[in-house]
Amino acid sequence: MHYRLYALNPNSGKIMQGSDLAAESDADAIAAGHSAHPSSPFEIWCRQRCVFTSMNRAGSAKG
């Protein structure tokens, strides 16, 4: 499936960079996101659906 991986600003939560990502499942896409951004916040989207975010609503990264 086709996903979008977005690197997020750790302070504001705003998108800094986006890239295409091909993965077999949501779990594979999330694992790829963790590999690509091991210590920085990111989001994974599949079309209009947010699959995963490593940010909480206050804008700081989840642990």
C-alpha cells in the first residue's frame, strides 16, 4: 500500500518534510517510520487516514 511519512517539528508539530513509503501493512509502515526517524517525531498517513503519530495533541513528542 502507499503511505506518506511526515517528519514533524518537535516543538510545533508542524510538517517539516514528507516522503512516499510503500509497505505491506500499517504495522510495516509504522516500523519503517521508526527506522527512518528513531529519535524525532513523525506521522504516517494512508490517503486521508492518519495511521500513526508520535506527537501528542500538545505538540510534544510521545515517549
